[in-house]
Amino acid sequence: MHEHCSKYGASLLRLTLGLLFVVAGIGKLLDPEGISGMLGSLGFPAPTFFAWLLLLSEIVFGLAVLVGWKLNYTVWPLVVIMVVALVLVHLKTLGDPMGRVNVLFHLVGLAGLLSLYFTGPGEYAVSG
């Protein structure tokens, strides 16, 4: 391993995961009724409230991860989002090849968030 480059691994992970959540949240912001309908079909009470909580959490905490601010706290709401999506939506689709890809995607996202929690934000983070 190149010792002088190893400190940038967490930074790359932080930037890509933060961007992933910000883009997903903005996508939901463009169609909040769609996410509200999906949550309602899953049996969530007050689906409109939870849709807005979800999309704002993805944007706000995604931005926090993107810049590396207080990762000891800001990764956990995103971990909850990933676990809920994995359990309530994606595990049901394991029989479908794309469903398996979605499950693996969520597992990689969870691993990345937990990795950032354990290792810190890397270089060029706002750390707080």
C-alpha cells in the first residue's frame, strides 16, 4: 500500500456516500407524493410526514457526511434509512436478479457508513 495515499480512502468513501444520499434526497424532493405513496403502501402511518422526514434526512445528513461533519452522529440516521429500506422493501425482492443487486447495494452502503463511523472522515473534512 502507498502510505502517502492511504489517508485519502475515507475521504473518497465519505464523498461518494454523501453524494449518494444527497442525490437520492433531491430525487425524492422532486416527487414527494411518489415517496409518500410508497410509504403508505408499506403501511407507514402518516406517510406524508415520513416522506418529508426521509427526504430531508437524506439531504441534510447526506450533506453532513459529504463534508465530514460530526460523523459519529450523522451516519446513524442514514444507517436507519438503509436498514428500513433493506428490510421493508429490498429483502422481498431477493428472487429477482435486480433485487439481489439492490440488497447488495444497501449492504455496501451500510458497510461504508459504519466504516466512516469507525475510521473517521479522512482528509479535507469539516470535522466537528
